[in-house]
Amino acid sequence: MRSCPTARTGTCWCRVWAATRCCTSGSTPRPARSANEPSGAKVKEKAGPRHFRFTKDEKFVYLLNELDATIYVFDYDPKKGTLGKRVQMVSVMPPGVQVKPWAAELQLTPDGKYLYASERTSSTLSAYKVDGASGVLTPVATISTEEQPRAFAIDPTSKFLYVVGEKSDKMTAYAIDATTGKLEKLKQYGMGKTPNWVEMVSLP
């Protein structure tokens, strides 16, 4: 089990692979912890919950499952720190590609308009348009990218995306089309061996 707190609510979230469950617990000061009600949400057996992202208004949560490469969309109650009903489930796998899924990263643009996910086996990035009112995702495009794209990041202006390939030892910079969410390749850069993380830092 791995746990990570939300940025704003103080709720402690955990991802449990064995139980295929995404769970929450209240923000009671340590050492006491009490489970929220409902305490979690069930995903498909052996889906492997990996990363999740909150919408800016905290009405929805997007959960990426590593082992079946799916994204679950859940309603979220920020006051109670609980997940509601599952709104949608979409596959990150490219259409017609028959390989073992191995999803890696999930990022929401700071402006909340688009969601992106990487899949390592097919070496692809998938883009989705976000409906702010319903949380529903609409597929935009899936593109080939760096080999085994373990991580990527989006800049604070929502204009650029940077992805690294663990097997390519390179990073590619993309421009994000503000109207469609599609990615336009700008430039490729050499990296060190097996890059697996991208961090955006704002300098004075």
C-alpha cells in the first residue's frame, strides 16, 4: 500500500493493489485515524490503481490503473473526503493494439481542459477533453512518443508537455493546442540513462 495526502483537504488517500481498492480516511490528527464513509471505491480486480488527479473545483477524481491501462472518473465530495459514483471508465490503450497494458502517468492541465495519460508497452500518450460540468472524458488523440514513457509533466500555463522515455534516454517537448488538446512535437532532447521523472520548476 502507498499513501498520499490531497493538497487541499487534508484527507489521506491510499492505493491498495492487492485489494484493488481506492480508499480514504479522515484528517484526524495523528496517531488516530478513522475511515470515511464510504471508505473507498472498488475498481476491477487486478487493475492496479496507480495515480489520481483532482479537478480544480474538487468535484471529480481521475484514477489511472496501471495493470489494465484504464482511467476511472469518480464523483468526489471535498467536504467529506469521499468518492461517489463512478462516472466513466475509458481505456488508455491505442485501438487495435494487443499488448500487455502498463500505464504509467496521469496529468491534468492546470486550466482543467485536458487530461493526458502515458502507456509504457505501446509507448504512447493519450489525450482527453474534460467536460467541466460532468467530469466526462472525450478522447482527443493517441500518439506514439518516447520509448517506455514513464513520466511527463505539463507547464503551469497549460501550453507545453514534456515526456521522457526510460528506454530512449530522450525527452520530447510538445505544444498543447488550446482549442483541441492535440499535441504538436516541438523538439527532442538527449537525457541521461533511464530518465523516469519530469518536474516543472518556476524560477524567479
